[in-house]
Amino acid sequence: MNKNSTELLAEMERVFESGGDKALEEFVIAHFKELPVQVQKQALFGFFSEALEKQAGDAQIADIQRQGIDSMKIIASVSGQRVI
């Protein structure tokens, strides 16, 4: 069944209203080739932005963890206890 752009966009809206972001993401992935080019571009930009934000967040978490380990090593050396 081929849907026109108006039907797809209306269905996307219904999916989002009933299922939220995750349901909309799954719908967009499942129907990507059917979507208008402009919507495809917006979806790709959104997915790319989300991936960059996650990567930046992961890098910040790793940095905080490294700082925590360094602090634990300093405390261990001062107290004479082995931490790691």
C-alpha cells in the first residue's frame, strides 16, 4: 500500500501522539523511503544530532570517571591504601 505524503505525515503525527518519541523514531525508520525528501533530511539531521549528543555525553562521563580514578589514586597514595 503506497501512501501519499499527506497521509504519511498525518500518520506520523498520530504515532507520535499515541506513542511518543520512540514510536515516531521507529515509524520514520520503517517508512523512511516513503517520506518526502525534506522530512528524510530532517530525520537524518535529528538522528545525527542525537548521536553526537550521546557521544559528547559519553565522553564527558568517561572524563569524569578518569578524574574520579585519579582522585582515588591520590587518596590511596596519601593514605597508604591500595584502591585499584
